Amino acid sequence: MTLGKVVIIGAGLSGLAAGCYARMNDHHATILEQLGWPGGLARSWDRDGFRMDPGPDLIWGYGPGTSTHDLLRELGVLPRRGISPLDRWEFVDEKGSRRVNLTAPLEELESQFKSISPEDNDLIEDLIDAASTIDPVELLDSLESMPSDLGGLTSSLSERWRTRKYLRYLRGPWSAPIVQWSERFHDPFLQQIISSLTQPEAPAWLGISTLSLAAKGGLGRLDEGSDGLVHDLLDRFRKLGGDVEFRSLVSKIVVEGDEVKGVRLSDGRQEPADVVISASDGKEVIYGMLDGKFLDEEIERRYRVWKPSCPRVSISIGTRKPFEGQVPLQTILLDKPLVVGTTPNLRMTVRSFASKDGYAPPGKALMVVTLDSDWQFWYKLRALDRGMYEEEKVRVGGEVVSHMEGLYPSISMDVELIEVSTPFTTWKTGQTREGAPSGWSITSDALSARPTRTLPGLKGFYMAGPWAVPALGALGCLFTGKHAVHMMCQDQGRAFKAIAPRQ
């Protein structure tokens, strides 16, 4: 029995997840996507035999018995797709003279940190004690899998009791931005390691949780990356009976009184619906598609004060061979800032893929380097002078290769391809505001705020994605799609269903 029609705006990870759960809960579901492909930013493309995939591929807490495992089974990702444990995450200086492996046991990390900066012994012991005490899967589960706005009072109290041992880490000095928190350490190399555990503006406790995840084997890489994930989600949605319409741009959400009645597309066509779930840019939806009519002071404050996540430049480097010492995930700490746009970078994040991963031709390898940048520089340069825009991409790619020569001496001679994606590429690919790769910036304020899943005074409308809730990577986006449907069922007075496919 089909209960009613749900229209979902956007076929990114959040929208695809919302579509799957809407079908599991007996609603007819149609996803309208303005682009010609699914996945939003989780999109790959081929170039000269290499597969470019700047999207997220790290998965946390994926073992049996976790909410992540349940989520991926319900969405048809597991067990059909493998997850490989991240066996090495290395921090290394530009010359390769100092190295730390974050996937080493915590007691080994403590010893390495103390050898780097003996004068910080007490701080290092506090850091390792926190990473030892925190069960990062339990903590992240409590944040992502059942937020308090969905579970009701009993569930909220139960969750608070279960995570009470972590309260001291969620407040006080541990809630300070990690870039600020790391300044307490004396050695610059150790400072950079600590500040690079998460986004600079994110709270220290989130970085410590990441350290704990890495050391306890809680991080994995999804086979075939974000592209494989999108393929699984789309396949699951279609097998559940959902419909996807590509190149369908929604211009307005149709409202009568205080109830949603459907959407209007840019071609004038109207799509009726009992429920609309937006998995698109929050500002465009709230202030554009809904004309700013359903707001309160808190929502207005967020769009006035909160900042989008930092735009990134992604440099994909195809080489004719793998290199000795190449590891799956590497953070290279630079001697001097590498300026990208107007943003100085003191670190480069490098993901490495061999031909067996499907990213490179046989015997070759691909490295994907990520750097922080800014939106206005790339947007204006692309608009004013396409030639200079392309020249700047070439410059950035060349400088990145130059900075890697200390670790990989022959890399300049072995490079076959350099592909640079800018914040403009991010905007064009995913239509995300200001090229922000993950919605809102992950700050203590954003993480502690109530999600924007609904709007005041509007019935039948729900939001998913990183503009509704600051999302922690690909999994965070998937959970927001699930939660939007859960809240819909809750408002309808019906039990929410999450059904894994039969194997």
C-alpha cells in the first residue's frame, strides 16, 4: 500500500538515502535532480585511463553491531561492496625526516609524541588518555544515528546516560577549535599533527575522536570510493521502486496555506506531492524556493553568522608507477606555505590508489592531493579570464608535484597526468553554495545546535544534507537522509521502518 507521494530535491548522497527510506516506508518517491548524473559531489570521471574521484571514501565505525553497519546494509552497500581497513595514516615532513603513523597503537603513539616534544609530556599524556577513554564509534553513533530531536525524551535521556562519560570532553577546553587547542604544544611538528586531525575550526574533541578511530582500527576505505557508493544507492532506490528524473530543476516549492503541495520546475511543469524533502542548498531552498516566508530568529542567525565549509582544491596526479613508501593516506607537513588562491597551506592531504583499486591502469598509480583554498578567487578568475584560470590550475599542480619531490624524488619524471579541480569545479559539479564541499563548517556551535530538519509554520517539508545538519563526511550525509524520513513518519504517527535487502 502506497501512503502518499514524496518529492526529493537533489540526487546527492542525502537525497538518494532519503529516497530509499521513503520507499521502505511505503511512500511513492521521486527524486528531481537538476544535473545529468547522481551523487552531487560524489562523482568520478575518467581521464587517460585514470579515474578522477575527489569525493569522500573514508568510512568510520563500520563493523557489525554499529549504526553505520546497519545503515550501509539497509542502503544495499554492504555486503555487496567491501571496506578495506585503513592500515596506515602517516604524518610526514616534506623531507621525510620525521614520520608518525596514526594507525599505530595509542601507547606507541604516546612514545612517538614524547620523543618529538619531551617538554609536552603532561599534555601528551592527557591527549592519549582522552583518546583511550573515548569510544569514538559509540560517541559518533550518539551524534549521527539517533539525534535527540528524533528519539523523544526517553531516547534522549537514555543517550545522555550512555555517553555521560564523554561529557567532560564535549565542553570546556576540549570544545575549543583544534587549531587553537594545538597551540599549547611546543614542537611545531607536533602542533601541526594535532591541528590536522580534523578541520581547523572543528572542536578539539572531534580531532581526538579521529585519532582514537585511527589507532583503534575504526577507519576504512570504501571499495571504488564515492563513485561505487553512489552506484549502490541508485541501484537500491530503483529496486525499491523509486523514480529519478535528471536535468529537472526545481524553481519553487508550492505551498497552500501552511501545507506543501508539491514543486514547480523551471520548465513550468508542476509535480504534486504530499511531502517535499530538500537535499539541496539550504539558502536557495529557504530564501529562494520558499521566498523566505518560513523562518525564525535562529535560522536567520545561522545564515547570517555560520560559515560554509572551507572550499578545496583537489589535484589528481597519475604516475607511470607506484612509489616506494606510498601509503593509503598521508598528510605532508610543508616547510613553507603553499598559497592556493589567497589561502596559505602548511599541509597537503594525499590519498594514494594503485591499479588494483580501479583508479589507475595496470602497473600505474594515482595520488589525490587536497588543499584548502577560497571561493571568490577561483570564481572571479574563471569569470574574468578563462585562460588565466587554466594557467593558475597548472601552476598549482606543478607546485604540488614540486613539494612532493622530497618524498618521491623521481615523481616529476614519472607524472603522466595532472588534473586540478577547484572550488568552481565543486560548485559546477554539485551546485553547492560557494563551492563548500560539506555544507556548514564543523564548529562547536554548529554541532551543538538543533538541526534544521523542518521550518516553522510549514507542514510536509523536511530537510536533509549538510545544510540541515553539519555532516561528518559521506556517512553524515546518508544519516541525514534517513533522519528526514524518520521525522516524516514520526509526524504522521507511524512507526519508522528500516529494511535491509535480502541477500
